[in-house]
Amino acid sequence: MKLAPAWCGAPALVLLVACRYVAIGADGGDEPVVLPTFGEDAASAESGAGGSGDDGGSAATIPAIGTATMVGGGYEHTCALTAAGTVYCWGSSSNGQLGSGSTSGSLVPVAVTGLAGATAIAVGYQHSCALTAGGVLCWGSNAHGQLGDGTTADSPVPVAVNGLAGATALRAGGTHTCALTPQGVSCWGGNADGQLGDGTTTDRATPVAVPGTGGATALAAGGAHSCVVRGGQVECWGANAYGQLGDGATASSSVPVLVSGIAAGATAVTAGNLFTCALVSGGVQCWGYGFYGQLGDDATDASTGPVPVGGMTSGVTAACAGGATACGVRADGSVWCWGMNQSGQLGNGDPTNTDSPVPVQASGVSGATLLGAGTAHVCAVASGGVQCWGWNVSGQLGDGTQDDRASPVTVQGF
């Protein structure tokens, strides 16, 4: 089983950072999903300066890059968008997901080759995408067509998504990608669980329209499911073994189904690894798999319908669902996280890395506006800089090391 990364962030006053981690190929059942032992390879990886992770990387200090406006996390990589429209990525590049033109990783941010004027980014399991005035470009892993260029060949540099016009937002999931357009949602890539929403389970190397999504205002892509906000309600499609579609059942659906219990008031949605969260009337509600406490309701049970996150029922401005962890930003700019903490991804400095089924505050983060979550790491855009914490086996925290961090560290250059 693999976990897909998550991405959270959007340039709006109130939104749910779309983060996601998904267990690829999970087949349901009553047994807990056993997540990989994050950091299990760290013992064999060199730490600190000169460490190479799984595919090489440099720990040299880099000059200032600029102000960050978005951040997104993948399996072992992270990307950030700057106010100048440039994109920088760091961590693993085994499939070219850093966009630097090679498959060599980096412990510090490197610029994506040939990309300028970007207005949004999306980070998937092992691929990344950017929205520009000229259209959508993606790079990295492409085994299921998730780059959208009509092929299944990986690319270490950005390639144009074919047949997509007018995109206004992007989300990247495990092996699929979706875009919001004035006509509705279009998706491409892996579709084994119906996560493209076109009524089939056939992979697509170019975008296909999701019927009935006209008027959607927000979008999320998980490891194997996708969601939209439409008319204040949430609709989801794809894998549903643990109730992550929120329709009160556990049957997967290749077309959108309505999340039960949210009559109105939803403004954003974020899809994680077998679970989903939405921002509803300023509070966070989650549903799906909850074994690690990632639903935030002080329990470790699954729920096929939305449950409120304790202490996050109002005054929340952004939220993000990762592998088995979710986080939210309060109006005061503080960050609170709940769920799995195996690699310190709750950011609360706990030396025992204990999971929490209720929100705990990430230490040392102030002025946060947006979040991005990967498989087992989380990042925040705070006062124009980027801070990350959690799993760091390939340098995905961007601090020049491969050391896991239970408290936020500053990404070099930001």
C-alpha cells in the first residue's frame, strides 16, 4: 500500500487548503489500514550536510528566494509558489517531481525549469502541477497519465496538459489531477476507483469532464477520491471503503454523490488519505477513516458522515488534510493539527510523537495563512515565509537536513 501526498492552499480569504494522502489500492474491510513506518529508511540515510536521501541532494545554504504565496506537500517532496510567479521544489525527485530537469533530489529548494508566471500549484504523490496564463503544466510521475499530456512517460520538466482551457484552480491526488474551470471540473490520470468522476474506472492521459459539476467553487483531490463544493454543499466521488465520500455508505462511486449532513455553508474542502474535511460556516468537519484520530472528534472510529472537529467549530480560515493528519489555521494565524504524529507531523514538539484525536497547537508558527500537507509532513506559509515539520527522509522539509522535526523549521530561501 502506498500513501499519496496532499496539497492545501488557495488564494482566497477563506478556504480549505487542499491537502491529501491516500492509501493507493486500499480495498476496505474492518482492519485498520497500516501506514508505512515513516522514516523507516532514515537509519540508512545520511543526515545533515551532504546527506543524499533516496536520490541525492545538496545541503548548501541558498540565497533568499522571495515571498511565498502557496505551498504543497507530496510523498517525499514539497513545492512553493512565490509572489513573482516562480515555483521552487525540494525533497525527492525520483520521478522528476522537482521539475529541475533531473531525477536528483535536493535538501533545499530548487527552481522548476522553464516555468514563469504561475498563479497556483498542486502537489501530488510523485507529481506536481502549476497553473499559468498559458494553461496547466505538470511534471514528475506519469504512469497513469496524471501529467495530462496524452502519454504515460515521466517528465523531469513541465509539460502542457492537453485539451484544458480556462482552469482557475488545481488539485493533485495520488495518481490523478483535477482542475476547476468555468464549465465545471475536469480530471485526468489514475481512475481505478472512479476518482476521475466520469462514470468509468478507466485511466485517462488527458482531461475528462466530471458531469454535474458546473458552478463548483472549490475542489479537492485525495489519493483515490475527489470532491467539490457546489452551492454550499459538498459532493465527492471515487474510493469509499471507509466513508471518505461522506454519503453515509461505503460503496465507491465513479460519479459525484452528495455528502450528507452539510445542507449549506461549505466554502472549501480538502481530501486526505481515506478521509475528507470541509470548512463549513467557519468550522471544520471531517469524515472517513479515523483510526489515528484524523477526524479530530476525540475518537478513533471511522465515520461515513461529517463530524465536527473539537475546538475548531468557528474562526477557522484554512484547513488541510494529509496522510493521516489534518491541520487548521485560526483567525489569529496559529496552526492546530490532529491525527497521526509518528514523525512529528503535528508540530507540537512532543518528543514521544504521540497521536492526538483532538487539535494541538503547532509550536512557533504565527501569522499563518495557508497550509500544505504531504504523506507525513506539513508546511505553512507564515508572514511570507515557509515553515515545515514532520517526516524528512528525503529533505522534504527544506532545511538542508534529513532529520525529522517535531517542531516547525524554516525552509531555506523563504
